[in-house]
Amino acid sequence: MYQLFKRISDIISSGIALILLSPLLIPIVIGLKLTGEGYIFYLQERVGFKNKMFSIFKFATMLKDSPNMAGGIITTKKDPRITPMGGFLRKSKINELPQLLNIFFGDISVVGPRPIMQKSFDAYPDDVQQVIYNVKPGLTGIGSLIFRDEEELITQVKESGGDTWDFYKNQIYPHKGELEKWYQKNQSFWTDLKIIFATAWTVLRPNSNIAYEWFKNLPQRKF
């Protein structure tokens, strides 16, 4: 019953959001067309429900050939491949809004583990790979909420001369995996509502610890 209700809620909420946000989305589309390389959407293959691949929608924030340029699939806060509007869109998370289409079509849900590229998925511990996408990936989730400063962390590692991929594989991904396993054990409509509200709250107050205040048994982040 929960899954059916969640799917119905996804369709209704994403449809309403697309309509209500159109006054914001349309100027962004025009701005992207007139700046950078002139392209609007970026489609990327991601691992989804039951580990099947799908194409995710995003507003274009980086140069088209960025995966083949220095830095590869890892993006830092001051990455030179980011387009003129890209920095603002990424920081505000507005670049993720086209994923409302993915929600409407049923590729993802509003709440769930963030879908990632195959290379990143392979960096998860084996036990996490087996279970993390037993639920649909989401626009937001407990892992992305706790690691909302992920780009800043990677930037710090890079600027200190560290290995960014090693940091992802041995620090970020193992902990994200534990967070998402926590979500699957505690998922409910009420949990989803709190994650949605906490996500909106931390956009306005990035230093807030609201997630740990609301979810007392959440695995503690150590860095």
C-alpha cells in the first residue's frame, strides 16, 4: 500500500511542481540557450531501480565534453568546466529540477537514494550494491541530504593534494551506503515527508543539522 501511495503521490506532486515552477524554468531555459555552449538539458546514464540503467534529466551546467576533460566524472566547487550559469544552478540545486520529468515518468521517486553513474556505483561496497536500489532512486534522499556539501569536501581534498577518487571510494560512498540502508529499514510516508522538508530547509540554511535532530538513530557522519 505504501509503494502504491508513493507512486500516486509522485505523479501528482511532480505534475503540479512542473506547472507551478514553469515561471522559473522557462527563464532558465532561455538563459542556458543564450550562454555557455547553448545547450539546455544534459542526459546521463544512471543506475536505477533494481540496478537497471536509465537516462536522467538535468539542466546543463558543464561543458559538453567535460567527462573527457581533466577531472573526469568528479566535479569540484571551482571546476573550470562549469558554465556561466552552472555555478548558481548547482549551488541552488535548481539544475536537478528537470528530474521532475523522471519522477513523472516513473524512473525515480521524490525520495530515495540518488541515482549514480556505473563507475560510481561500482565504488560502493558489495553489500551496498546488492540492496541500495531495491527501492527507486530519488530526487532527494537521506544520503544526499547528509552529504549536501559533497562538492566542497571534494574541493578541499583536491586543493590539499589528496586523491579525490580514493576519498569518494573509501570515505563518502561507504557512509552513504549505510545511510541508504538505514532509509530502507525506516522508510514510511512520514519519513519521506521529513526528508523532503529537511531538504528544503537545508537549501535555506546549509549549516543546519535538522536531519540528525529528527532522525536520532541515523548513522553519524565522522567527517
